[in-house]
Amino acid sequence: MQEYNQECERLEAQIKNAELKIKDKKSEKEELERKLEDILTQYNLIQADLKNHHHELNLIILNIQQKKSELEKSSSAISVIRNELRTLESRLQELTNKRLSIAIRRSQLESDMRKIKEELNSLLSLDFPDIPIEEIEEVENELRGELNELEKINQLAPQQYEEIIGNYKLRSQRIREIEEERDEILRFISWIESEKKKVFMNTFNKVSESFEKFFFMLTDGQAWLKLEDLEDPFSKGVEMILRFPGKSARSARSASGGEKSVAAVALLLALQGLTPAEFYIFDEVDAHMDIQYSIRLAELFEEMSKKTQIIVISLKDVIAEKADQLVGVYNKSSESRVVKMTIDEVMNYE
């Protein structure tokens, strides 16, 4: 009977202990659900922020396209006006030459008329009865008629000249305005390209420095990012240069699978530094790593977990040993079962 009572007391104690654990787990579950809700809220805010940035970027790209279209139209308009100006200049030169030619011809005719009058007066004084006065007057009238025609042409020339000069000035002013608009568009495009490159280079340098730091923490080696075209970084790609301890520097392309895994994780951690998140999930990132790098990675995750939550899927003990809580998944009776334990519980269980 005494043994029965003791067994009952032991079972009751276990039940109470289990109830306390259940209560703790419920509290833990509620806390995790709350954190998850906060994370989802943060995630939605980040998504909304990303959409806004994408929208702003699309507006800038659209603005650049519009400015380029305006630039093409302005260049075409300048070309048309330049052709018109060349035509006007040619016509102006033609009229100027014609005006000069008419002035010379008029001067010659006036000179000829004076000479003819002098000769006529001289001949009249000699008394040639065989030359009728009518013929002389007819010749004089013909010369005067030709002179009058020249005067009519000469009167139109200044008017045409002023019209052409006026059109020339208007076209020249329009060309200056279009060229100013074109220069303004070119300055705007140049500023956009400069700002884009500046933002990219600042981000690139931050990621490269962070990549070098994480790579050193994992390997004691050196690594950096290298632009394939420094002058025009958007035209080509980015190369990872790795120098593991005791080895020469080389491109990540020629590294082994395990070395590439280390470099990839270092780069991933460097990138997340730009926009830190509330939690991270790593799915067997250590699968191809050598054991010494996996140990370093576990230590790094442990340090990072002080500021953020980290979920790691791994088959290696060195990773599990640094975990605050272990979650195991196994199959039983065609069903997936989940068990949660701390590392201390695992050690005591063994």
C-alpha cells in the first residue's frame, strides 16, 4: 500500500511537472506567435517599402526615357532648322549678289546714258539732217525703260533681304533655345547616371568590406569583391577573389565545392547586413563545408543570435551543439513527428 501511495505521489509530481512544462510551452508558443506576428508586420512594411522604391525607380526610368525622347526630337528639330538656315543663307547670298550685280549694272547704264547724252549733244551740234530726232528719242526711251526696270527690281531687293534676315534671326534664336533644352536634358541624364553609380559604388564597397569580414571570421583568410569593369560597373559583372590560409588568391570560379560554400555564406551574410531582418532561415548551407569551417559557422550563428533569430537546418553535430533549441523531425507510421529539446536535455537524455 505504501509503495502504491509513493507511486501515486511520483505520478502526481510528474503530472504537475508535465502541466508546468505544458504551461511553459504554451507561454513560449504565445510568445513565438507574437514574435511571428511582429515579424510578419515588419515583413509587410518592408514589402510595402520595396514597392514604393520600385515605383520611384520606375518613375525615374520613365522620366529618363521621356527626356531621351525629347532629346531625339530636339536634335531632329535642330537638324531641320539648320537645313532651313542653310537654305536661307544661300538665298540671302544669292540676293546679295544679285543686288550687287544690279547696282553695278545700274551704275554702268547711268554712265552709258551720260556718255550717250554727251555724244548726242555733240552730234546734234554737228547738224546731221539724215538722223531723225525720233530715232534718237526712241533709243533714249529704250535706255530709260531698261533703267526703270532695274530700279523696280532694286526696290524689291531690300524688302526680300529684310524678310530673309528676319527669318534667319528667328531660326537662330530657336536653335539656341533647342540647344539649351538639349543641354539641360543631357545634364539631367548625366546627373541620374552619376547618382546611380554613386549609390551602387557605396553599396558595393559596404558589401565588399562586410564580405571580407565574414570570410575572415569563417576561414582566417582574405576575400574581396572585384568589379570586372571599374569605369562602367553596369556593363559587366562582379568577381569574388578568395585567399584561403596557405593558398594563393584566386577566383571563386576555380575554388572547390566546399570553398565555394564558405564564400557563398560569407557573401550572403554580407548582403543581409544592408537590410537586417528579424529572423533568418539557413537550409543546409554547411552541407559541403569542411568541419573546421562548420565549427566557425556555428560560432558565428551563435553570436548573431544575440540580435536576431536564426533557424538552421543541418545534419552536423557541430551546428546542433550551438543551438538554444533543437527540433527533430522523424517518420513514424507514415506520419511526420516533431520533437523539441534543448541541448542540455539531449545531453541529460544520453
